[in-house]
Amino acid sequence: MVEMTTVPRLEDYDISPETGFLPQELPLIRLPQEYYQPWEVLLDNLPHLLMTQTVRKHIQKLPNLTTDQLSNVREYRRAYQCLSFLAHAYIWGTSSEPLDRLCAQIADPLVKVSNYLGLPPLATYAGLCMWNFKTIMPLKESETNPWWDNLDNLSTINTYTGSFDESWFYIVSVYFEKFGANVINTGIELFANCVHDEPEKLALNLQKLAELIDVLGSVVLKMEEMCDPHTFYFRIRPYLAGWLNMADAGLHKDGVFYEGQTNMRFKLAGGSNAQSSLVQFIDSLLGIKHYSTGERPLQKELRRNEQSSSAAPQSSFMNDMQNYMPRKHREFLQVLEATSPIHEYVKANSEKHPGLIISYDGALAMMKLFRDKHIQIVTRYIVLQAKQSNKLGSSTTLRSGLARRKKEERGTGGTSLLPFLKQCRDETGDPAVGTWGKRILTDGVMQLKYSQKNGINED
């Protein structure tokens, strides 16, 4: 019998039933204090400063401002967003070589606000997407509907390029996270079904989860509606890169030195969708485990070591990405990974309630197809664009950094792209409980058919 545990309470981890990992209250569009307006003025004009390649000169003229006047979490989040945008503009913001030294005017306050929020001091998914949206038409005081009742009324607060493409790139993630609230609520119901020994309800909720994951895949594909792959790769993506594994993009191999901090360099991954708590929530909920690239155990090893501590180590990249999530969200995932009873409950009750098997394996199947859709987007927006760069010769329109590479090897998060994503996709089916589910999910039948249909090269 599965050992019972306590169902996590969303409110303990700064998670909303209505908005999921997004804040319920709209993010601040700008800091209210006059003291911080030098940061805000640069953010207002950031696309133009990048266009004229004068952003470094203007950042170096900033006064050395402290964080003492920030008074609440919304202000800290806005300060984090301001400073992280300016940090990446400073490092990557010209067509010449990137800098490997962040000036103290940005470095010192960025480290302090990051420590407060439990985040690393550079641009992350949280600052780029989750706290970077506003209403297009202001909500009237007389209106009772909250912002999340009309997602078509949302836009981004800041971008590097000022383009529709970049704004859409971020806002699709806001849509993704908002719809993810349904996934989180269903996941908590699944957890409670196990704790309260409700196998019939568990089967129904697993089917509901599978349907919700299918919708998440459709949201991901919305990226193609208004974000051009060429514009993304050559104009937007270079600014999102971090300071990890970027030596071949022109950055120092040991990362970036932060003036005014310790005598060490920061080697940190840039903004990446791998920093979304929602995707790791589903993995932790269903008991999906990921391993370092190239170290995924064979199926017979997984079955033999199922209850053994000698199994291969889990992915250090996936675990590390949790350090790029807001502190409370990271703590929530750690609790969920340690206590989620769903996989073991399905296994323990599969003979009495065979419907649990097909429902659980169906949820895994939809998660696997979700990852195939993500690979489809990465292929179109990064891999194919990288191949085009070989044909553009020495064109001066090429950006520095990531866009200068002649062969795509790593993402903005610093890891190898397609090998990592494909292994994550393949690992998604590993926990399958049923004999048919194990065969169809682990032998690659679904994945092969989907890849052939969508032109994804599996070599």
C-alpha cells in the first residue's frame, strides 16, 4: 500500500489557483520612486540604445543606486527585471565582442535584488516572461473582471528590440503559464485522490490531465503566429544568452566578472523555457525522471534499479534549472518530487483498477507529444536558422554572440539543444506502468510517427 502523505497547499508556495505560477496582481510597469527613474529611463529607450550601439556608454553613466528604497515584492521584481535587462544589454549589446565585466552600477543592485527573490543575478524566465506583462487597455476601477479573464488584452512591458516578434515570444509564455493553472489544480486533485484512496476519481483526473497537456502543446505552437524564426534567431535570441558555456560566442570561458562583488566570475545560464516551473511540475507529479545527456539507463536497467539508489544520476541541468526559478516555486517542486504518490499508487492498484494504467500511461503519452512539439519549435527557430547562417557569409547584419556561431550547439541555457531535448522526450515514457504503454512509449513508435509527419530528423 502506498504510504499516505500531506497534500501540498498552493498558497504556501506563492501559487494561485487562478494564475498558477504567474502573480495574481499585475506586475509593476515601472518603479514608483523618483530615485530609480535612471533605470527606468534606460529601459524606456533600450531598443534605440541597442540600435545605435550606445547602451554601454549610457549604463556606465548611471549613478550607483542602492536597493534600500524597495519596499515590497512587486518592487523587487520590477527592479530585478530592469537590472537584468540592462545587464544583458551591457554584455551582449554591440556587434563587437561581448564584455566579460558587468559594471558596478548594475552588478551591485542586481545581486541584492536577486538574493531577495532567490534568483541568480541575470535575466531568467521569471523576469523575461512571468513578471513582464501588462494590460493593453487599462482596467477600469469599476470593472470586476481580473486581468486573466481577457488574455487578448495583454502585452509585454519591456523588450530588447521593440518588435512585435519579441513581445509575442514572451507573451506566449504568459498564456502558457496562465493555462497551466488548470494543470496545477488538476495535479493537486490527483495528489489528493491518492491520499484519500480514490482510484476512480484518480483515473478520471489523469484523463483530464492528459487533455490539458494536449492544450499546452497547442499553446506552444502559437509561437509561430507572430514570431518570425529568422527575427528570433538573429535579432532577439542573442540578448537572452547567459554567461555559461559561451566561449565560442566570444565571452570569457569563465563567465562574467561582477564589479563590486567577490573576486570571482559568475557562470550562469541565460533565460530558457527549461526554467518554467510548470513543465517540471508535470514531471515531478507523474514521476518522470531525467538523466544527464547520454546517461539515460536502458529499460532493463531502469526496471532492475527501480527501487535502488544505484540508478544513474538524474540530470544536473534539470536540477540546476530549479535554481533559476523563484524561491518558493523551487521549494514547491522539491516537495512534490519527494512526496508525489501517483506513480506508486497506480502501480499498487493496477490489478484492482486496470483503468488507472491506461489513464496514467495516456498522460505520459500526451507529455511525450508535448515535448515533440517543443522540439518542432526548436528545430524551426534555432536549428534551421543556424544552418542558414552558414549561407550569409560575413553579412554585417549578423549579431554578435550566439547569432555568430556557424553551427548551433547550445541553447541560451548553456546546454546542448537537440540531444538534451530528445533525451528528455524519450525519458518521458519510462515510468509507463502497462505492458502496452511501456512498448508504445519506450520503443519510439509514437515518437517516430510524429517525427516523420513533422519533418523532425531523429539522426
